[in-house]
Amino acid sequence: MTKAGIIGNGVAATAAIRELKTLDSDIKIDVFSDERHAYYPKPSLMEYVGGVRTQEEVIRYNQDWYENQDVNLHLATPVTHIDAGIRSLTTPSKIYTGYDALLLAVGSYPFVPPFEGLDKKNVHVMRTFDDAIDIKEAVAGAGREIIVGGGILGIELAAGIKKIGGDPIVVTNVDRLLPIQLDGGASEILRMHLENMGVTSLMGFTCTGVVGDDAAAGVVSSAGDSIDGDLIVIATGVRSNVELARRSNLTIRRGIEVDRFMQTSAPRIYAAGDCAECDGEWYGIIPWALETSKIAARNMIDHGSARFEGITPANTLKVAGIDLTSIGKVHIETPEYEQIISVDREKGTYYKAVIKGNVVVGGISLGNRQVAMRIRQLVTKAADVTDIRASLFEPE
Ligand SMILES: Cc1cc2nc3c(=O)[nH]c(=O)nc-3n(C[C@H](O)[C@H](O)[C@H](O)COP(=O)(O)OP(=O)(O)OC[C@H]3O[C@@H](n4cnc5c(N)ncnc54)[C@H](O)[C@@H]3O)c2cc1C
């Protein structure tokens, strides 16, 4: 292969560039991003909001990184159409042709429920560097910040806002925080830690709208409750960016459908990261983006050379002072799974291992990094734990 086109410039795209260049240093690559910034890792945005990083420190790969590898980076250049038959790309100013393989690494976008009043000033989402810049600026003039959504993004953002002097409250429609990664017990301990840091969270608040005149002045719930606040951030999940693929007649499910080689329904057109769905599996996390893009890149060079075998999803909450990791299966729905739980409210720790056939297949560790590493190891090794059940949470 001599020429590759990559649409998107997030972690999936940059991991693919590294892999392509390792396999073939002569390959020509065009990268198209609809953003104005070069590559930044999204977790750094939280550090920017929390005052740990400057804007300059957020950018991981500047233009030089691309130039040094002979990669053409087209910033602020959205791809609006792909001709799958001849693998050409249309942008607002030009049509690019001659690609041997293409990679869609277009990520995902924030899902915003159809709330009333979304058009008011100071209602934000948090996805891009520009979103983070806007939110940080808005915190400076805000009295109280309301984060709608109690997932990882919402909690990390609230902690960052607190760090720079804000007064955040997190509201969620369900009965616990991080509902995908935690059970009720772990969520309770997490809430305790957050309260101690000055981050309030309110469960069972089904937000239906933003109130205020020109600018946001608060949110209301389906039960008629209201909370005052002048900065609202909606963090209610993400959806894959599938529009470009749909318009280009590629097969779509929840994400862009790919096979185990990360190939879409069109030959030599691949997808990876948040936008890709493989065999019904999809995660909006960095480990997924890294693994799927590596597989895609290998197949772009030599189709059939690498097969995706799945990942074990893992999430770590990045809030200073709170050590929280959730890995693999944490919710039990059927009898073949059992769970071992150890809680110490005084110490603020919560450990859980989910076991199937004497093998740990998932778990939660809140409050101790060593235990988190231990659970991670047990899950990764898939070792038989029959003889160590009593000491599962004792760090080695
Ligand atoms: C603030 C924040 C913090 C996070 N922290 C973590 C974390 O700690 N750990 C973790 O595992 N995950 C985290 N995530 C999730 C993680 O960042 C994503 O899973 C990851 O970024 C997905 O990478 P991607 O390359 O698939 O997509 P993205 O990073 O979304 O990149 C896709 C890029 O493609 C661009 N694009 C879209 N359409 C077009 C088009 N038509 N033409 C050109 N460009 C286009 C988009 O603008 C975007 O720049 C975080 C997410 C956010 C928002």
C-alpha cells in the first residue's frame, strides 16, 4: 500500500498513524480533522479544566509531529462524503483521491436528551478542547455549576470545577453514580468521598429542562423540583459518529459495522475507535480505540494480517484523592456468576470481585490502588482463585 487516508484525529487516528508508520515508513498518509487543534488526549481536558495543565500542555502532538513523519494533517477540514467505490474523500474545498485504504476514526458526539431550554446561554457539553476552554471560562463567572449526568465524565468534570473554585452539583436520573461501572454499594462510598471534597450529588433527579431568561438559571425535573445554577453541563452519554458513513452507504448499527479485521461493509475502508462496532461490541473508551485502530492499521497494510479478539473494558476515575477502578463484568444478572464484596465505610473502601467458574471476570476497587492492581491482574490472567478466595483483596 502506498497511500492511506484517515478521517478524524483523535486517539484512534494517531494510534493508527504510529502503527502504519512502524510497519511501512514510506507510506503516505493524509489525516483530516474537523477540529482546529492538533492531537490532544481527551483526559487532558479534565486536567485543563482543573487547572493542572495549560492550553499548550494539552496538545500532545503538534504540527511538527505530523511533518516529521511526512504525514499531511488537514485541520479544520471536515470530510463530508466518501465515495466507497473509488475511495475518494470530499471536503468543503476539494476532493482527495488515490487512496489504497481509508480509516474512519471519527469518534463520537455527546448525546443530549431533548430538554427544554437548551438554547439558553451557558449550557454546554464536554467533548472537545474548545468545549473545555468554554467551560473553564464560564466557571469563572458562575455561582453554581450543575452537571447533568453522573457518569465518569460528569464526576471528573465536577471535581475539576471544584478544584478551580466552583461549586458544582451533579444530578442524575438513576439511583447511583457511574451506573455502568459501579453497583449501589460502591456508588454510596464514592458519594461519600465526593461529599468530603465538596462535590454534591443528587440521585433520582430526572432533568427535563433548563430554565432562565436569556441565560441559564437552573434545571427542573419531571417531578417539578428545581435547582438554581448558572452554568449547566450536559454529560448524559455519547453516540457514535455514524452520519458520514451512513451518507456514504456503509452499513450502520449502533456504530459503523466492522468485521474482525475492522473492515466496514466496503472493501479497504476500515473503522476504529468510538465510531466502530464489532460483532455487537462497542465501548467509548481509550483501550477500545487503541486496540481497534492497531488492528485496522495492520489490515490496511496487509488485509487479513490481524484479527480483533475483543478487549476487557476497564475504567479508572481520574479524580485526585479517589482511587477507583472498575474492570470487566461488575453486574450480576445470572446464577453462574457469584460475587465477593468487602466494604469498610470508615476507611472509605469498597472491593468487589465477580467470579465465574472460580475465575475472576470483573471487579471494583475503590480506595486502594494496590487492590485495584490485584483485581486487574486476576481478571487479565484468568487464573483459578479456588485457593485464594479468602485473600482475594490482599495486595501481593
Ligand atoms: C473529557 C473526556 C475525558 C475522557 N477520559 C477518558 C479516560 O480517562 N479514559 C478512557 O478510556 N476514555 C476517556 N474518554 C473517552 C475517550 O476519550 C474516547 O473513547 C476516545 O477519545 C475515542 O477516540 P476516537 O479517536 O475514536 O474518537 P475521538 O477522540 O472523538 O476523535 C474523533 C475525531 O474525529 C473528528 N471528526 C468527526 N467527524 C469528522 C469528519 N467528518 N471529518 C473530519 N474529522 C471528523 C472529531 O471532531 C474528533 O476530533 C474521555 C472522553 C472525554 C470527552
